[in-house]
Amino acid sequence: MRFQGTCREIADVAVVDFSGQITLGESSAKLRTMIREMVAMGHRKILLNLSDVDYIDSAGIGELVSAHTSLHKVQGELKLTNLSRRLRDIMQITRLYTLFDVQVDEQSALRSFNTPS
């Protein structure tokens, strides 16, 4: 499946629906470019819906970490939702659950953006 990302806005949250595989090369570059453009446009709350991502390699994981760092630098937030079992396992093995705010579903994730820290 070819990697694709589409963006939609719900209130002040940019929701990006990804599908396919996030691997070294075109797909990881596309993810990087999308996040950079969104941050440049002023988006500070970004939710990545990964429900249709069936595989991610170390380059893809690196791009997610880079996206998190980019948003953190501008006092923004990056959250992940709808992870497949495989992606949840990868997040657990790599201990990235401690870095990312992973929400079970989109509604929970959207509500969590509005919760004061």
C-alpha cells in the first residue's frame, strides 16, 4: 500500500490520517515534510491517526520522534491515536510510550488537547 497522509482540522487541532507504510525513503520524507509545513503554518496541536498504518521501520520511528521534538520546540503538542497492535508493540518495546501521548481513539485524543496540564 502506498503511503498517504491527509490533513483535516477539528477546532484548533490538525488531524492527519496516515495510511500505508512509514519506511526509509519517500514515506518518511513525506511525513517529515507534512509536519514541517504544518508547524510553519502555525499548527501547534497535531494528532496523527495511524489506524491505516500497517508497518513502520526505524526511519519512520525516527521521523515521529523528530516531529515530536519540532512541536515541543514551539510549545506545541503531538499525539498519536488508533495504533495497530503491531505499532503498539513497537512503541512498548522501544519505550516510546514514555515520550508520546498515545490515545485510544480520536475523540479521546481531541479531548486531551483541551485538558490543562
